[in-house]
Amino acid sequence: MIALIDYNMGNLRSVINAFEKIGSKVEVVSQAEELKKFDKIILPGVGAFKDAMSHLQAGGMQEAICEFAKSGKPLLGICLGMQLLLESSEEFGMTQGLGLIPGEVVEFDKSRFETRLKVPHMGWNELFVQKESALFKGLSKEIYLYFVHSFHTTCKEEYIIGKSFYGYEFASAIQKENIYGFQPHPEKSHDNGLKILSNFVSI
């Protein structure tokens, strides 16, 4: 049983549709106390980090997610959901995150770009696999996925399982034990993305 967390910060329908394509189901969950009955959870998200944390805190979902993570069951954060897994974000002022993976979220530093690039980083880009992970099973070391974001994750190399390049190199996939995060949207990334989600189901 996979829970898709609904906290008013994301397009849940695209995730639901992707799981239907791989023959799996997710159950949309908005009540924190329900999480404990699931085997896996997905934390999606589109929008601002500060607003997202406010929603999670208001409904008691923050504590429920952290408790679930301690159980050892698989947890996948997608896009903003990945960023929320970290300790903090500088978006609209410093905001504390879930703190499940050490690191922070920072804005793309345009001063480091050698050529003029637009922010947000939007569209197809490569993810270069850095370490073996259950979510990369059956995929090549270089995979194209779909991105939409203005901020990116910074964390220790030990937690980085995938990197991408946009003006400079940044972490695009992270993992700490049972906790996974992807900056790109697997649910919008056709076959490669569906394979990642299928691997998550199989963990």
C-alpha cells in the first residue's frame, strides 16, 4: 500500500496517472494518523518551500512523516517533496525542513553560469547516476528526466546518488537509507520515470 500525501502543494493527478500506467495504485492521504498503515509513502510538491512546511505542520503531517521515516519503510520525495526532506531552505528566508537528510536548499547561482540560462530550470535534462540504488535498477548511468525548479539541493556526497548539470553541477537525486529524493518529476518523464516509480514499488 502506497500513500500519496496531499497537503495542497502539488498536482496529484499526474502521479496517480503514472502509477496507473505501471499497474499500481496509490491512495491519496491527507490525514496524518493514516500514514502508519501504509508500506510506502510519496511526498510530492510544487511551489514554495515555506508554504509547504506550513501546510505540513498545520495538519500534523510533519511529525507523521518523520515517524514513518524512522520505521525503515521507503519514502520518496519528488521535486519540492525532495527539497522538504532536507534541513532547511533559503527560499523566501530561511525555513526549517523535515531534517531527514542533512543538507539545504539554495537558489541557482546565476553568477556561476558561463552562458546565459533561464531560471527556473525547466525541461528535459540528464541525470548522471553516481551510486547504485534500488530506484536505478534496469536504467543506464545517464538518463533523461523532466525538471522544473528554481532552487536545488546541496548535501554531502555520501547522500548524492544522481547529479545533473545546469550552469553547474548539482544534486538531482539523493538517498539516505530508506529515504529517497528526486528533483526531476518521474511521473512526467515517460519510460525512464515510470521505471523509477516501478522500482520504488518493488522495494
